[in-house]
Amino acid sequence: MGVYYLEIAKNNLRHNSLLSVIAAVILCLLVPLFIGTANLDKLSAAMPLEMFVSLIGVILLTPVFGPEQNEEIRDLTAVKYFGIRKIYCIRTVYSAVIIVLLIGLFFIYMNIQNCEVTPMLAFGTIADALFLGGMGMFVSAVSDNTVIGYMPPLFYYALNFGMGEKLGKFYLFSMAAGEYKAKLWMLAAGVLLIFAALFYQYVRRD
């Protein structure tokens, strides 16, 4: 059964998620062009991670339900033995794994660049990515439209530049200000949004 799950994950990754993965990788490669990533202290090192790398969550999680938003594909998937709900779960898991891997690789890159990076910075970036991605995933599920799903997380991201620390525990760039506890709230909210999106699809397909 494990091999069967891996085969489904591989096929979905190749046919449905490859462009999203490529876009996330390109974003990470472009970050050093947007902002310095060498010889940074702990607070400065948080900036490229929070402001740019965390956006891969939006890129990878928002389109999880995208293929089946085409009615013909949805009807075709619905009659298959494996079931559309399990496919959604598989896509969510491998998307989250890729998020963690890319953030981990960028973390290693910054370490090589003599930045003062800590595991907490990696954790906080993952929390931001899951929060933004979970928001997009949930809106995509409710609206049945991936394009609409991208809008709230990107709007919220922009809102952080205007409101800053007024957003309290949900301020995306808190690590650059030396605050780390807020990331626990971001992680919890992100996981909750992801499960809410999957649950909504589960109920909707009944």
C-alpha cells in the first residue's frame, strides 16, 4: 500500500504540481537578488526568510484543489477507486514536505553565506509559509477557484507592510523585530486552516 501511495504522489507531483514547485524554486533562487543574504546578524537574517521565502507556502498549498475545480476532471477523479479526498491529502502532505525542504535548503545556503541563522528562524519561516498557504488553500476550497485563493494571502502579506506590529500575534515579520513566540500562533492557525480546507472538501464531496 505504501508503494501505491508513493506512486500516486509521484504522478500528482509530475502532472499537477510540477509548475508550482518550479515557481517556488525560482522564487528562492531570486531572493538573493531582492535582498542581501550574506553576513547578516540574526535579526537581519530573518528578513529574507519572512519577507520572501515564506511566500512559497502560497505557491505550493493554494493550488492543492486546483485540478478538480475543472468539472470534467472532478467527475473523472470521483469515479476512481482511490478517491479524491485521499488525493487531496497526498497533495497537501507532499506540498508541506517540499515547503520544509526548500526552507531548509535556503537556511543551509544562508549559513554558508555566514549569516547568523538559528533553527528558530527556520521554524518561524515554516510557520509563516503554512499560515499563508493554509489561508490560500482554505479560500480556494470555499470559493472553488484557485485564482481567488491566491488573493487573501497576498493581500494579508501586503497588509503587514502597512500595519506592522499592530497585527499582534499574526504579524508576519515578527522575527525581524526579535519576537518569536508569535510563530507558534502562526503555525497553529496555518495547520487549522489546512485541516479546515480538507474538511470542507470532505463534507462537500458527500
